[in-house]
Amino acid sequence: MSIATLTDLTIAYGPKVAVSNLSVEIPEGCVGLLGPNGAGKTTLIKTLMGFLTPASGSANVLGMDVRREGLRLRQRIGLMPEQDCHIPGMNAVSFVAYAGELSGMPRSQAMRRAHEVLEYCGLGEARYRNVETYSTGMKQRIKLAQALVHGPKLMFLDEPTNGLDPAGREDMLTLVRDISHGKGVNVVVSSHLLPDVERTCDNVIVMREGHLAREGDIATLKQGNEAHVDVELYAASDAFLESAAKRGAALVSRLGSRYTLRIAEGVDCGRLLFESAGESGAQVRGFRPSLRTLEDIFMEAMQ
Amino acid sequence: MTEGPRNSVATPISDLTYRDYDGPLLSRRLRWWSVTAGGLRTLWRLDLRAIAFWICAVLCTGPYLILGFFLWITSTVAGGNSRAFMGSAPGVRFAMLFYFALRLQHLFLFVVALIAGAGSVSADNKANALIVYLAKPITKMDYLLGKWANIFIVVFGAALVPALMLYLYCLAGYTSEGFLRDDPWLILRIVAVSAIAASVHASLVLGFSAWCRTPRTASAVYSAVYWGAWSIAFALTLRTPDEDMTAAQSLVAHLSISGVFIGLAQNIYRVTPSRFLNADFPTPPPWHVLSVVAVVLVLGGIAAARARIRAVEVIRG
Amino acid sequence: MISLSHVSRWYGQVIGLNDVTCAFQPGLTALLGPNGAGKSTMLKLITGQLRPTTGSLSVYGERPFANPRLFSRLGYVPDTEGVYTELTGREFVTMLAAMAGLAGSDIDSRTAEAIETVGMTRNADRKIGGYSKGMRQRIKVAQAIVHDPDILVLDEPLNGLDPVARRELAALLQCQADEGKTVIVSSHILYEVEQMTSQIMLLHRSRLLALGDIHEIRALIDRHPHRIAIASPQARELAKRLLDLPFVLSVRLEEASIVEVETRTPDAFYARFPEIVLEGGFKIAAFDSPDNNLESVFNYLIAG
């Protein structure tokens, strides 16, 4: 099931083409939208929200055409923008309630719902203070709250963990994961922090210079080469490499005291590594079958 | 709102995490009112801007209070005969008071317009609020209309309420002297004049607010334009005494923003050239010319604002 | 180098840094801490924008506050967005190069070099107002390195950069550190920092909480014994065998084939474990220590 279908979509700002001939299906659930700066991610998001008109091609989001039904579309979509934004002079409650009213909610419902959503986003007593006095973490939560207030079916989160300290990041990622799994809200996360995307999303779409570079579900994409093993030693040791080579392991890459070795199929890795270590006096601190990270997938897509 | 099955007896513990919103939604046609209401609410607070607004609103009542006082004084002192106080063409005796009050009041009305509107779009630009607005199911025109209505309502109120106070005072005390008989349509004239002044201010302040980056700059620019135009118009017709002016000269004297709605007010109130309380009322300038200017200002301000509300910031590269 | 001695700084009643004594060595040091811990204050003190309220701070033996002589040896990349939007990238870097004291003849070539290093040559002649966040970040780095300073201070430099640009910047910083410069990076992106360096300085609530090598620090966090997760088809037998070891605190069967061991003496464990595996003929699919990374160390230290 897909929530959005893009067919041959081209978006341009005057002479500059931001996205060209993009055809992709955005699946349900939590999707990561990746790409270097200038790849067209923000432009794509704005088009899918219906306030940029594509030059050619079509895009169908939640069953609505972005060209013609932009207003109706925005009723069911929420955007958490990357930049700092607020309505001057309001506190969190009035801001989120106002956002609700702009989406058509009656004032009483908007107020009630604002409190509910702010509670969910983790803003306690601070919600009665002026938004301009907030820390980065609180500002991010408000941006999320104003996107959620009208009960959207699809959310676009642009760099949700930007500027957050590790604790704040943890909270935000938990929120994103919670919202997109089991609450009936689909989420598209655009972020440069790949581990964050890995944690929250099930699928990725990688863009590059306005084109689709890679897409698919993360688990499938991450399946690495089964013959490779990542080994971490206490300290880098060439003697270890020699011992391992004698037993049939070949070096693929190294970084400090971490090595990636290719080991023939059927060989017991543990035995091989411990024997090599024992012989060369190195100490193995960990090893595991090489798993590609999202970063590896991304870098490959950029080649 | 329907309560979900989560709160039924079968599961005594409620799920208080996020839930969908499936409650009532207001019609899309009223969306602009949310913007207006949001803006109006900002004046109902305890901060510097709101306090300044209320002070100026009170000052706006000043001219009407003063004229009411003079009306009372002369009618009591002159032995109940207020004709001696006004001595002008029939049907205009009381209308003159409202016209003169507007002339005295327009400075404070201008400040009210600035407070209400200088930040309407510029503060939003500074705080990057437009991205919040545009991501909602609201059109550019809803936003603009909402902001315009916000300023209009505030300035209209500031102009109308004091006038109504004086009107009610006259109604209470001077009906026996022919207040209603003289001009039964006076109340409509008052409303029309207030509406014109409010519209002109709303459009122009909105336009300047959209083109300037901060509320302060917008205020400064509008002040410069407003008072600059007034000064020029004043200087150009300085040498001709008011009661000797021709219609053309009077038009030039009224070619400023304040002049436009004051001149139209004079036409609406049908005030003829005369002397009143040491002030000279000139020949009324031709109303058709002024109307065109007023319409141009109103539509021009809105169009200028519309051109500056950008949906997207373009970042290249 | 840079040394602080009992430095405190407060703003009215709000405390920025509280009695911090430390020294920065050449190489790459990561400055970490939750928001509000005092990192920006520390960086502003080092770059001479603030004076310590009490205590003393010296950079190459001199006080950095209002000391233009020292500024030519300092490069600073602030985290604020404030850059001159009306200048082009090249003009911006040129202006700052001149302010740093570069000779007139050198400025153009050094500017071009710096811009090339950060990968902004293509966009250098456009106004900064039209730059994206990542581009602004890169131009800020360019102005910091143009005069080849001995000390580089960067406040959240990786913010807003895409993964490719982040790797490039990390490589650049490591390069500078390898050349013997003192590089101080303040960042929240722990997994990136981890790959750049193992020297960290952790601030918490305005005080210096930890300073040193990540692994040494981890070894010292007694309250949280080391956890080691081992994946093996013979999990239960292995678990039984490991429980015999005197330095193993607890053994847990996570799932059908994963054993989690807790120990306070990881060295002893790592020395003994291979012998047990080889003796017992256990087949090990994988094993590692889930809390041996910077994020865990950070959490343990902050949360106590």
C-alpha cells in the first residue's frame, strides 16, 4: 500500500530544475527521505504538500492530485519545518491552538486538542511561556505539535533532530517511532543523520541531484556480503593479520583497530579469530558479520 | 467527539497517547476569520503593544469628548440656544462636529493603525511564520484578507466608537433642538466615514508591512509617507487662506493620505466652507476624484502585499 | 597550548562555567555535554569573546580576551546563523582573512585555497543570502582555516551538513589535528565524534565531568559493569560455562541464542573468553560490547 505515487514528476524554479522525471511510490509507515543538500528533498516535500506546482508529471498523495487539490490535501498533511518558526508573541498553547484553528478546528476544540498534543510531545508547564524563550529542544517539540494538532494522516518531518542534544534526540526519535507505528499516521522523515533514520524508518528513498538514486526497505538494503566479518581488536596489530591470513582470512579494509576480513564460507569465524589472536598476542574485543549501515548504502548511492 | 472503545468498561485503563482528531471542522470560507481573530487577540494581553494600543484608543476619543464638552458649555452658557454656537447651514450643524473631530483625531487614528498593523506581515516574516501558515489548508488570500480585516476592525472601532459616543450624547440631549430632524442619516454617514478611513489605513499598512522586514521599518516608512504627503499638501496651499480656496486648490490641499479620507468625510457630512472654533473649513474637494484615489490606495495596498507573500524561499545549489 | 585554571563565568545569576581546570593538548578534542552545560561559554572564553569572572585562562601563555595578536593564531567557527548575507562567499572569506592579518598579496590565493578545501569553489561568487544551511556552514569553516591557525575551535560544525559533507569535514579536521594543531569540536552528533577522535571533554551543568580517552573513562565507570553480548547457537551451555568464571557478575539469556554477560573487569574477560571458546568448541556467530560506544559513556556519566 502506498500513500503517494509520483509519476515522471518534474519541478522547476524558473530555469533551474530541482527534481526531474521522478517516479516513485512512497509506501505506508515511516519512510526516510535522504539525499545531499540540493538534491531536491525540500522542493519535493513542498510540492507534495500542494503549494508548489510541478512543471510536468503528476503526483497523487493520499488519493488527491497535488496540482488541483492542494487545499484539501493540506487538511490531511502536517509539516514540521526545518527552520525555526513561530507566530510572534504567542505561548505554546496559543500557537498550537492557532495552528489548529487555521486548519478549521473550532476554537474550543483547538484549545483542547492543543493541550492533548503538547502533552504527547512532552511539553509540560513550559507550554504557558512565550515561545521566543524556548530552548532548541522545546522549539522542535512545538513544531511537531503544530503539525499534529489537526490529526493528519501524513506528516513530513524536515530534520526533526536538528540541534538537539543526545537526550532530546532520544526523546524525539521515540516520538517519531511511536507516531508512525500503530497510530495510523504515515511519516516521511528527511534527515542527514542516518542513524536517526535507521532507527525510526522502515523504508528509504535516496535522492541525488533531482533524481531517484535508491529506494527500498532498509532491512533488505542492509543485507551485506555474508562472507565479510568486522573485527575489533584492543590495539591494531599486524601480527594478527598475518596469523589470520595464514588461516585463510583476507583483509578487506581497516580503520584504526577495526578490520573487515573476508572469511571463506563454512569456516568457523570465532575459532579462526581466537586462534589468530592467541598466536599473535592480540586481544579480540568483538566481531560480527558485516552489516551495511544506512551510511554505506547512502555513500554507494552517491557514487 | 466520539469516545473510542478504549474508555469502555472492558478496558478500564485509558490509552492517553496520541489519537486522531475526528471532530468538527469549520467551513473553509471562514478560514480568514481565524487569522483575524488571532490578530485581535494579541491586543487583549498585558504587554507593551497592547497597552500602547489602548492608550491611543482612549486618545482617539479625546476630540469627540472635547467637542461634546463645548456643545454642552455653549448650550448651557448661551442659555440653551446652541444655534449661536454653530451658526451654519441647516442640516449640517451637528455633522460639523463629527467632521471637525475627525480632523483632530486623525493623528491618533494613524498611531492606532500602526500599532495594529505594522507588524502584521513583517513580524511574521521575521519569525518565519509564513511556513506555518502555508502548510495549513489556507490560501494566500485568506491570509491577506484575515490580516486586512484585523487592521480594519481595529481602526474602524477606534474611529467609530468615540463618534457613536458623541452621537448618543446628542441623541439624548439635543433631539428637542432638532438633532434627528436636521439629518436623519447622520449615523450612516458616521459609519461610512469611519469605514473609509479604516480601509485606507488597513490597505496601506498591510502593504508596507509586507514590503518591510521588521515592524519598526514598516512603521517608519508609513509614517514618512503619511506625514510627508501631509506636509507637502500643506506647504503647497499654505499661502491661500482656507475659505478662499477654489475646488482645485482644495483638491491639492487634500492630496495626502489623511487628506483623502478627511476630504471624503467633508463631502459625506456635507460641510460647507465656514469658520468654526478658530478653524477654517475649506471648499470641499471634488468627491469623485478623491473616491478614485481612495479606491486606488485600498486596492493598491492589498495588491502590493499579495505580491510579497512568497510561498517558497528559493535556495539554489 | 590552552589551559584553564579554576575558571568560572556567570551572567548575572546564571552560571555558565563553574570552577573548571583543564588543558587542551594538540590533536582533536571533542567537547560534549547536554544543552546548557557550558560548552558555548567555554568556547567563547577560549576565543577571547568573554572574560572569566574568576580564575585564569591562557592560550599560548597569553590571555585571549581582546588580544588581537592571538587572534591570528585562532580560527573560530560559531554555531550561529549570523553571517553577512549581502556579501558573496569569496568576499566574506577575503574580509576575514584580511582581519586575521594576512598579507595583502597572500589573501587572494589563500582565500581560493580555503574555499577549495571546503568544496565551495563553484558557489563562492554567489551571495551568502542564497546559500543553504550546509553551504553557510562550509563557508564559515573556510574563513576559520584561511589563515592557517594553530588552534581551531568549532561549535557544532556538522550541523546541517549532509553525510558526504560531514565526512569531508571530519577528514579535514583530522588532517589538521594530525599536523599538530589543536582542534576543539563541540558537537551533539556523538557517533560522528566517535569516529573522529577518542579524546573527549564532557561538561555537565557548568562543571567539568570528564576529560580523557573514551576507553579509559569507560573502564572507570564502575557503577555500570561492562556488558558483553555473545550470539551463539549453544547459548545455554556457554552461559553455564561462563557463570563459572569468578569475575563474571551476571549472565543473562536475552533471546534463544544470545548471552549477555556483565563484568567489572573486561580485560580479564577478554583474555579468558577465547580460551573457553576454543576449549569447549563453542561456535560463536558474533560478540560485542553494546555499551562501549560514546553514546553509552555519555549517558552513564550524565545520568549518574
